[in-house]
Amino acid sequence: MTMDKKNDIALGMFILGGTGALIGYVLDSGLLGIVAGVLGLLIGSLVGWLGGRRFLLIICVGAVTGAAIGYQSGDRDVLIMAAGSGAAIAGFIGAQVQRFYD
């Protein structure tokens, strides 16, 4: 396994595992944070193993943009939905960008 592949796996685990843990934090549930964090680690390692570094970064930009927009409402539920929607929309765009570069 090359060093690039290991870095991609670590990046995927960090991004998606951290996202899962933050979901639990925002919802004030320690158990949900642990479960979502572990699932994020597993899915992130798979995406990283498949070589989706650009894809992961595009999803992060979408999630942060959506969270910034949702934060303006002052409602926690809107923040969660906006961040998830931003990540999903960016995921669709990221898949197309990934296809373009391949």
C-alpha cells in the first residue's frame, strides 16, 4: 500500500469519523456520537481506500457552507438539515468532478 493510499484512508476516517462525532455532539447524545463516529470511521476508510480525496474535500466544503447558512437561522434543527443538505449536494457535484478527472 502506497503512502498516498494511506493518507487518503486517514483523511477519510478523520473527516467522516469527526462528522459522526459532531452529529452526536450537536444532538446532545454521547451514544449517538460514538455510534455515528465509528460508522463514519468505517465509511471514511472505505472512501479513502477507493481514492476519494477530492470527493471528501468537496463534501467538506458543502457541509461547511450549508452549516454556515443554517447557522444564520439560529435554530439547531435547521443547522443540521442545512449542513446535511450542503454535504449531499456537494457529494453529487463531487461525483461529477471525480468522473471528469478520471
